Amino acid sequence: MEYRELDVNSVLDYLKNIKDVMSYFNGDDLSVDEIGDGNLNYVYKISSLQNPELALILKQAVPYLRCVGEDFPLSRDRMTYEIRALQKFYSIFPSFIPKIYHASEDMSLVVMEFLAKHVIMRKGLIEKTEYKNFSEHISTYLSATLFYTSSLFLNSSDKRALIDKFNGNTELCKLSEDLVFSFAFMSHETNDNENVKNNPQAKKLFSDAEFKERVLELKYKFMTQSDALLHGDLHTGSIMINEDETYVIDPEFAFVGPFGFDIGALLANLVHNYIYHSLVTNDKEFQAWLLKTIKEVLEKFSDKFLSFWQKAHTSALLVEGYLDEPALQNYKNFFIKNILRDSVGFAGCKMARRVFGVAGVEEIRGIEDKSLRAEAEAMVLKIAREFVIKHDKIDTIDEILEIIKVNSAR
């Protein structure tokens, strides 16, 4: 089918011949509303007029960066990789991925479950909602999706086939390479704004050679390390959640990359929220819950990843009998420690880049008081710098928490 860009007036005409979608609605009359304010795509909600609780989401990629406009072309092929990632992640652990009712790589769109009883996690965290099951859920998602798409589980041919399936997502990988690791830390048109011009922290960061050299090391890992299939942009705006369920959405940045990148992205976003509450709400109890959650996510990830690994005796990396048991356990523990170290480094890059450049986060840029926002930015950059500079020397999760607490103290 030839690609065409849909709008609220043409969505139903497209869907009327999609059997699985029409069966879901049982022949009801339907309405369409545009929802969402994402940076990349258009999202429509299709609802039954007779039973409004029956609803699905249609998400379509357009050939430009939505948050900038048609002057910033961007291949719509990103939806191809989102569809493939959703399908792969669903096959590994369906509890955390919305159900797909229709997908078309030609039309660059997917129709999937509408999560009516869930909220975007970022908004819930800003409102101080404690999600008691989150650390359990997200640690399972991360450990399972990373382990079962890696050379620790797959054989060599299956791993290379997986890489081939996602190798073409070059444009969004390049976007991350530029925006996460380069443009945010130099004079560039993408951060030519008042937030940079009036902030002495920016000039300081732009000339911080030690920081920028360590960022380059992490960028090289991002570009060359094909560990596992990643979501690629796992921030709290890509998680839909309630008290009982957690869903990961929007994996259009999916590619086969370094283990620590998704974990680092999530860590960065939880720290942003911690800083917001340390300055805006001063809610010590919620801050304590955030630190507890960070610790639990990292600990549970490590335990579950190792548990999955214990059950896999042969893979592309390890041949059974290659190491005796004590040596193998020592290798696995060191391997996990390096994943967490890389996660901290990537978190630092993610945190710092959200201060400058395009696509900031609400917890920081949404602070209306300019002096308070400047203080928040300074805290972010202090923690980010520590994360980047010290990541490969960190031995314990408590050291990560200490960096957060010390550098956010007022």
C-alpha cells in the first residue's frame, strides 16, 4: 500500500477494511480524536460511540520531526523499527507491552491497545504518585528484554539476524549520537536558545574537556557495542503505568546497542524527578521513595539478569564447560558490574543533554521560577558530570545514590 499521511478525517476510512480492528469494535459507530504531544509522531484515539470504553490507538510516523516541523526531515522508517521492537518485546514478556491489533510498515503505522486506566509515568511522578510495583515490573522488563536478545542467550546466527533486522534504524541512531552525545555540549543551532545563552553553566560545560572526552568514550560504545535489542529512548514519558501495571511504549529508537543505555536513560529520568521534588515540592518522603526505587530497580535488574543467565548453559558467547563454576560466577558478577557502570555513564549524558538543546524534560524546563530552574539545572549538571567522570570506578549501587544526594543538597 502506498504511504499517505492520515488525519482525523481519514483514519476511519483507512481502518474500515482492517478485520481485526473492526472485530474489536463489534460494528459500532466510531469517533477519532488526535491525542498526544510527542516529538516524532501523530497519535489518534479511535473510540466506540456506543461503548466509549472500547478504544484503540493509531500511531503514525510522518516524514519529519514533529516537534520541529517539516523543515527537519526525518525518515518515517522509524515506525518499521518500532513495530518490530514491539513485536519482539511482546514475544519475550507480553505483560509489559501493549497488544497490537494492526501494523503496516508501508503506512508507517500501528494500531494497538488503548491504555485507558494508565497515566504517563512522568506526570504521575510529578504529582508525587508512588508506584509500589514499578521496580519489580521494570526490572523484569529490562532484564528479560536485554538478556534474551543478547549473545548471552542467542546463538551466533540468531544474534546476527537480530542485528540485521534493526541495523537500518540509522537515522534515529544518528539523532541520538548527535543530540545525546554531541550537540548539547557545544555551540550548535539545536541549542541556540535563551536557556543556553543566559546560563553560565552552559559555557562551563562546553569547555569542560575532561567531561567531553568521557562523553566521547560513551558515544563510541553507543555506536559500536551491539549487546542487545534496546528500546532506545526509555524515559518516563515512554512508560504508561498505574498501581498494578506497567507498559513500555514508543520504541521507535530501537536498535541493537549497549546493555547500559536503556537502564541509564531510566536512571536519568528518575534523578530528574528527584531534583524537581527537592526544589519545587520539598517532599522528603517522596524523594526517599525515589531513591529507594532507583536502588530496587538496579538491584532487581542485576539479580534477575543473573538468574536468567544461570539457566542458559550455551550461547554465542559461552560454550558449556569453558569455565569452571567459580570462574564463571566471577565473570558474571564482573559483567553485571560493568553493565551498571555503563548505565551510570549513559545516565550522565542523558541528564546533561536535557538541560540544553531540543527536547528538555518537564521536571526541569517546566519550572516557572527562573532562579529555581537555574538551580535545578545546576544540580542536574553536577550529578551528570559526576556520573560521566566516575562511572567506570563505581562499585556499588549505594555509591550511585550518594552522588545523587550529595550533589542535590541545598
